Amino acid sequence: MSPAKPTLVRHTRLIGVLAACLWLCCGCAVGPDFVRPAPPALERYDSAPIPTQLSQAERLKQDWWTHFQSPALDRLVATVLSASPNVEAAEATLRQSEAERRAGAGVFYPSVTLGYSAQRERLSPARLGLSGASPVFNLYTLGATLAYSLDLFGGNRRAVEALSANVDLARYRLDAARLALAGNAINAAIAYAAYTEQIAATRHIIDAQRRQLALIEAQVDAGVLPASAALAQRSQLDATEASLPSLEVRAAASRHLLAALAGQAPSQWSATLPDWADWRLPSPLPLTLPSSLVRQRPDILAAEAQWHAASANLGVATANLFPSISLSASGGWTSNHASGLISGHNRDWSVGPDLNLPLFSGGADIAHRDSARAALDAARANYRQTVATAFSQVADVLSSIQHDTTAATARLDALQVNERAVSLLQATRASGVTAEVDYLGSEVQRDNARIAAIDAQAQQLQDAVALYVALGGGWSAAREGAP
């Protein structure tokens, strides 16, 4: 064995021992260690009484929309979730973040490169302070380089920690996109079913009013009623007919929205939507404690992940203020002839540490650390605001449920009264006691009451959707085990 080879081996072993010792002795990382914020010590979202139709829930089903007991709705939500470009983009962002984390974790391992070059060169003697003819020669190089950066102050570990937090952020944003998409799709489906049912009731009213108008006009012609009666009836008919196009526009807009949520043009999209009779209000509605909400609502968890990433980035900026050491070893062959490249006398090598100590950068490194600290403060404040907004949204939904339930009960009672009135007048109409015009008027009142009841019931259904969304939707095991 040549004398050079044992020397290279000894130096390489020395570097390996030194790296191992430094790794064992320097396990700390500068910068703050992120600690998850404690759940709030709150038992209620609002001081108002909790609606009686709500019950305490330990967890929510991941496919929470199945509580509406509509197979057509289940198929619709599955279709929209699988076809949505927004969800597809969020999934791609998650994969991107995971790949960046894997790439960042490579800093913990040595890098090994193998290189080969073949060049034709001409060297000017003037560069060496000489004169004469410029030599022309070939230069062949074959070698390998081993390098490893010692993470003395934890800058690399903090960087990978930030990348991991970004993965969590992307995952929670994907959950938030799914939740918002499902909520919007269900609300659009509720609106479409309600508008469609109201359109049918409005057309029935128009038919009844037209028949009323014909009867009244006949009575006006016979001199039984004044002409003003026909004009009044005509005015009511015109008003009802004018309300129909707006309902049809809203129904079409709801369907168009569903197509957009599925990432398709309205002319391309087709799906079987739930009829009004298919909808069932979940009973009882779920309610979770505020302490559970902050561990399950995806926007809160996303804000927490941003806070975590900002904390880790402060560690990276702080580590950049300290010295850095890297170890490297390289070896190979250099020759002017390719045939004799790999030979003992053409071998070269180098080994040793590289120490970099930041002395002056015009204050840039300190400014970067101050910027990272400010970003951490902003992330902490954004988290607090996100939690406060979430609690406010849940409180708003609970208030809506309380008041909309009262309104729906009153409108359903009014509908039942009008339905009984129609039944009674229908019986007396056959015997001639009730005039046809009066009976048709009772039908119009009943259908108007039905339209009002549909409005109230649709609002109740959308309140239920809003509650599920405000509570974070379906709880996944990944969110329950979030760091």
C-alpha cells in the first residue's frame, strides 16, 4: 500500500469520529421550542341557552352529510368531492409539501458525488508570470466527493421542522377545502330543492288565480260584482306571475353553482339532485365543547401549523448567526491521457473541516432574525383571531337555530291551519255552501303558506349544514392525533 492511502484513511476516520462526537454532544437547537396552545377553558360558546334540539357529541362522523338521510345527497357530495379542481389543487399542494419535507430531510445525511470531465485546454504562461509559447494539453479528471454539514446549532433541524409544519398546514387546508366544498354543495342542493318546490306551488297558485279571475269576470259581466273586483284579482295574478321568473333564476343558479363546484360547465354537468321530499333534518344536532373544537376544526389547526412553522423559521434565522462547520473529503485521478488516468501517480485527494464564522453582513442576518420573530408574533395573533372567529361562528349558528326553529314552527302551524281550511271548504263546496271563488282563494292561501314554510324549513336545513361546518365537519384520526 502506498503511503498516501493510509494517510487518507486516517484523516477520513478522524473526520468520522469528530462528526460523531459533535452530533452526540450538540443535540440542542437554538430558537424557541414550539408548544401547542392549550385548549380554552370554556364550557359554552355563548351565554344564551343552548337550543333543545342539540346534544353533546364526542365526535362527528367523517361523512357527516349522511345525517340528512338522503342517498341522492350522498351520491352528489361524493361526486363533487371527487371532481372538484379546488380539492385536486389542495391534494397536489399536500404532495408538494411532503416532497419538500423529504428533500429537506436529506440534509441529515452525507452527500456523495461522482464526477468525470474531459477537457482540451490552453494555458497562458502570463498567468504564472512566465513568457513563451502557450501549451495546449488534455486534462482528464475522475473523482468523488463526500461532504457532511454538522448541525451544531440545530438550523437544519429547525428547517426540517418548518417543512413538517408546512405539511400539516397543507393537510389541514385540504380538510378545510373538503369541508367548505361539501357545505357549499349541500346548501346549493337544499336551495335547488326548495326553489323547485316553491316553483311548483307558485304555478299552482297562478292556475288557481286564473280560475278565480275567470269566475270574477263572469260575475262582473253579469253585474253581480263591480269591475274593481276583477282589477284587484288581475293585480294579484300579475304579482304572482312576476314572482315566478325570479324563483326559476335562483333554481338555475343553484344548479349552475353545483356544476362549478364539480369543475364543469353547466352544459356539461348532469346529476340527480335530491327532491324536496328527500330531505330530513338531522335530529338531534351535534354540539361539541370549545376545547374539542380547537383540536378538530381545520382552519384552527392550519393556523396552529402556521404558528409552528414560524417558530421553527425563527430557529433557522437564529442558527444563521452562529458558526457553521462542514466536513468534506474528496479523491480521484487527474491525467493528461485518458489511457493512464487511473494510476497511482495521478491520484489526488483532500480531507478536512470547513469553518464559517459570520462576522459582518451589514446587519442582514440580524434583520432576518427580527423578521422571523415578527412573523412568529403575527402567526400567534392570527391563531388567536382564528379561534375567536370560530367560536363566534358557532355562536351565530346556535342563535340562528334557536330563532329559525321558532319561525319554522310558526309557519308550519300556519300551513296546517290553511290545509284544514281547504279540507273543510272542499267538503262544503260539493254541497254548494261554499262558492268556487272562495274555495280557490283558500287554495291560494294554503300554497302561499306552503311557500313560506318551505323557506323556513330550508333555512333550518342550512342552519344544520352551517353547524356541521362550524364544528369542523367529520373528525378524522389524523386531526385527532395532530401534533
